[in-house]
Amino acid sequence: MNPLLTVVITSYNHASYITNALESVLNQSYQPIEIIVIDDGSTDHSVSLIKKYESRFKIIFQENKGVVHARNLGLKMAQGKYIAFVDSDDVLALDRFEKQVALLEKQDKLALVYSNAAIIDENNKILGYFHDVYKTYQKNPDIMLFGKYCFIPMITVTLRKSVFDQLGPFDGYGPLCDYLKWIEIAYFHPIYGTDEVLGFWRRHQKSTSLNYDPRQVYEQMRNNLTNLCNKHPDFKNKLGKVFSNKMSHTYFMETFYLGVEGKIKEAKESARKALKLNFYFLNLGQYLFLLIPLPQLIQKIYQKIKEKKLPW
């Protein structure tokens, strides 16, 4: 008999997409699945749509407390050997869990498996693929995750629930909580990713990830990554210069967004911090660029750069 898999679906104001997400979990080729839906204070008609499934899911309706609290509540309720987290605007490939649980069962040292994801719009049109932009790394994934970017899309992750018993639940700033946990897991355990598309990550104007203040994200990233290294001092020793280079990069990106807003004085300060942490030619170039006494020109150039967005 297959082991139980728990799927925690977090919902917040995604009435246009929630039914697709729920059906993609219900119609999985893998069984048995325990489904827990946490609605985090939706104010649209998501609740009425979720209630249609009351006989098939465990459903919790709560005041808005954020994605970290919602995921951890679902985690606390989960009974499965394996666990996956699904946001209510995303969609799963129907054979995802069948393939991923088989891999975890076959390789009992693996703590977490993930895959590539397609990026889709409001009408399910594919805009691109996650790993085309965020290349995945199998060697030293903990260092590569920390030093580069998050190449593990949440919509494709299946992992052992026992990992959370060892390392604790999600923590940190909302949009970073999964990224932080993947780094921590990869430090302690083997993980594995494939390029097969097993999830569909939706991008739309109401996407939570598009509505965070970038400067706050980078400030919180520095705080959260520093806290992670304080929690595991040996990991910081393993990182070496990767730690300061990552901190420098967050200041570099913060400088960019401050420049877009025309906050040139603050941008100069962030650029100075980036350069101090890592004397890199891009950091030096950005700092020297900000010394030009034409703030309106600087802002226009940054805005032009920002318009060169990713395919999605």
C-alpha cells in the first residue's frame, strides 16, 4: 500500500483560480492523499468555492495571518509520511505525486525532491519555464541556493514530513519562508531535482509575489539569511565568502530599486554597502554611476532597465 501524502493548500483571494488548483490535487494519479485547505482570510468568494468540497477536504477558515502561519498550521495538522504545499492560484501535473513519491520511496536518503515548473498566465497560457531562467544545481545545492537564487519552485516540492520534525516549521519573512527552508534542508540532507515539468506556477496582477516591496524583501533576506547562519554556525563556515557576496548582492539589488524610485541618496548608501562587502566591478560601476549629478537621468535609466522584464 502506498504511504499517505498530505497536501496543504493555502488560499487567499484566488477565487478565479482556486477550483483549478483543488481539482489538480483531487485528480492526482497517486493515492492516498490527505488534503488540508487553509483559507487565510479571503475577502472574495473563494470561501464559497472551497465549501463545495467540504466533504472531501479538511478545511480551516482563519483571519488573515500570512502564508507562514497558514502553511505551518497545515503542517501541524498533517498526518502523511510525505507533504507538499500548493498555493491556490497554481496547478499540478496530474502524475506529479506518483512520480515523486516513487523516487522518495526508492531513495530513502532523499529528503526533498522538486522539478521544473511552467509559468502560466491568467488564461493558462505558458509564458516560460522556471529552469530556463533559474538554472538548477545538483552539486552543493545548499551553497548554490544561498549564494545564487531559489531554483526550487514551491509548486513542485514534495518532501518527508520528518524533516520538519527535525528542523522545525517555516519561519522568516513570508515570501522567503520556503527559500530559507530549502537551504536549511539541503545543508542537512540530500535533495534532488529534475527538469520535467510537474507544476504550473501562475503569474498574474494579484500574485502575492508581485505585491511585496522589493526593498523590504532584500532587507528581510539579509536578516533571515543571517539568522539561519547564526542557527547553524558550521553552515556559515562552509559558506565562506559566499555569505558576504550574497549580502553584497542584496544591497546591489536594493540600490537598483531605490534608483527606480528616484531615491538617489539612499541608493548611493546601498551601493556603498554593496561595494564594501564585495569589491566587484558591477558594484563599483553602479556606485560610480550614482555619483553622476543628474538624478532624473539616473532614475530614467533604471526604469528602462526594469522594463526589460523576464518572459513572464
